[in-house]
Amino acid sequence: MSENREMMLPSVMDGADFQHGSIFFVGTATVLVRYAGFTILTDPNFLHSGDHVHLGYGMTSRRLTNPALDIEALPPLDLCVLSHLHGDHFDRIAEKKLNTALPIVTTRHAAASLRRKGFTAPQGLKTWETATFRKGAATLRITSMPGKHAPGPLSLLLPPVMGSLLEFQTAGEHTALRLYITGDTLIHEHLREIPRRYPEIDLALLHLGGTRILGLMLTMDADQGVEAIKMIRPRTAIPIHYNDYTVFKSPLRDFQKAVRAAGLEKKVVYLSHGETYGFEVPASRWHPQGRGTTAAAEAVRPERQAPTSYQSATATSATNGDGRRGSGISAGLALLGGAGIGAAIMYWSAPQKMAGGSRSGANGKSIPSHRKGSAVERKPSGRF
Ligand SMILES: [Zn+2]
């Protein structure tokens, strides 16, 4: 297998939007990432509360939450990113109902298994290998990051797991956004290589939960989650995979406490199931004229945006920097020190619950309003 795989995806009429993106939290480690014209589903888990998953060796775990939407309500997808093949990350519903031609970027182990299940386009990566997708003018590079699901040789008893780094690039091959997803991993030595290779990560999705089976911890708990933030140093971190199964033993409130104790509150955004984190990327990263000049900031005049299926846009002011409320959303203003290019401005809006009732999805199907998840208060996001 070659190290660089490339795939062209059907492009969209209206081109890639490098300015706005969103993270919609479905539940467990399932999110919808929308940016630069791509719609990406992670670790599809659509079982409902009360359903059981098999974790191997006859062990099962019961789901405690519902997904924020059912698999039939998903918008059209470009690809799926899968950290590993466990029932709480790729369940029987995904196996039955996902389009078998959907590209699935995952471990080699999972890719081989998915092929046997009839999926035709899985891409199995070894650690540090990259799969590349082109869609119109945008390029998405997905690189496999090290992950370790259990301490020591015990990891051999569990399916191999990977983290993922998603790099969204413009036609000029400038990286507009870097998103890191940890996968189910414990803190381990090889993770230190990630910030060495990628010192600038915008957003990190942390698989927490402190999963315990037979007394052994298999995913990061509160303290390890904080350690991961300190090690990876993302601009913003969002915990996921924290309350969905009986084997998740480290509640989110423990992580919130540990985050406060570490003074990292401004770096963390909390999402409940069904909430969207919308963000705006400074033009200095993606606009041909904006790059390399301080005028870049001028190009990101915030405006009220037309609501999309999953996200209403942010309304705020570039000049006063306060989070003005618009459509029930608050927004944060962040000043980023560009890499020698002066200051650029990035806005990260606070998460927003999907409006009640239903909205029309891109596939014409109605997207149900979110189901009740554990309510987590979220302050407007801070400055970087
Ligand atoms: Zn898991």
C-alpha cells in the first residue's frame, strides 16, 4: 500500500467555505465536522439508550444516552474517520445503514475487517500515514496519529486504535485549519511526537470517559484529559466520549474540575449531545489577498450569516471584541499571533443547541431537534 493515497470527491457548486466551520456533537465519539466544503462523520455510533455493545471476550456495555440524531437524518457525507473497531465506535446500525461506498479512513486492522463486511472504500493507515481527499479547490489530508488503548501488552488484546489529524488546505496548499481527534487512547510516550510534528493545532476532540473494564483504564480520564491538553497544546479542546456507556467511569464534572484546577477553562468548550460548535477562521489563513498582511483581519468582518442546517452563524463585532448575542448565540473574539505575519483574528462562537422543531437537512430530510443530554453550561469562548 502506498503511503500517500489520494481521492477526488465530487465537488460542490458553491465552492469551499474556508471561513466558517462547525462541529456537531451526536454522542459518544460521533461528531459531524463541516468545513471547507467537506462533511465528515467520526466514529459512527447510533445505538440508543438501553442498547448493549459487545467489547470482545464476552464483555458488553449498556448505552446510557441517545444519539442526537438517527443515522437516517445524517446529511450527505464525504467520508468517515474511524479510530478503531469497537461497538461504541462503529456499531451494528452503522454497519447496516452506512453507504458501503463511503470512504472510511481508519486503522489497517479496521479497514480489513470493514472490507470483509462489504465496505468498498476503507483506507487503512499505519501511524503517520496520510490519506488525501480533494474536493473542488479544497484538500483534506488525514494523517494517522499514535494511539494506545490499554497499558502494556494488554493492548494486544484490544483492536488497534489511531488518532487522526485533519488538515484542511486551500488550492495554494496553505493549511487553513488543523483538527486533532485523539481516538480512544491513554496518555503515552508516543503522543509527545504529535506536538513536535504539529506544533499548531487549532482544535482537539478528546475521547475521555476513563473507560474501565475489569478495573483497567482504557481511555483518558479527567487528569489524563488535562495532561493531553498540556501536551498537545490545541487552541481549543472539546471533550467527547464521556457519558454514553456504563464502562465510562470518569464523569465530565471531574474533567471540568481538573480543567479549572489547571487554569485551562479558556481552552475548553463543552458540548452536550445535539450542540454545535461553530467557528470562523481568519482570512489570513485562506484568502489569497489576505495572507501575510495585517489587513487580513479586515477581511474577516463578521456578519450575520444565514443559518445552515446545523449551525446558525455568529454575530459579533470585530472592533469592540465583545460577545454580542445574535440569534441566541454568543461569540468570542480571539486574537492570534500569526507566525510572523502580525495579528489575525479568529472568532469561535459558543456552542448552540439546534433550534427546536426541525430543520431541513441538505438531503431534504428533516433533522430532529436535539434530545436532552446532560446540560453543561458554557460561557462565551475566550481569547487565544
Ligand atoms: Zn470507546
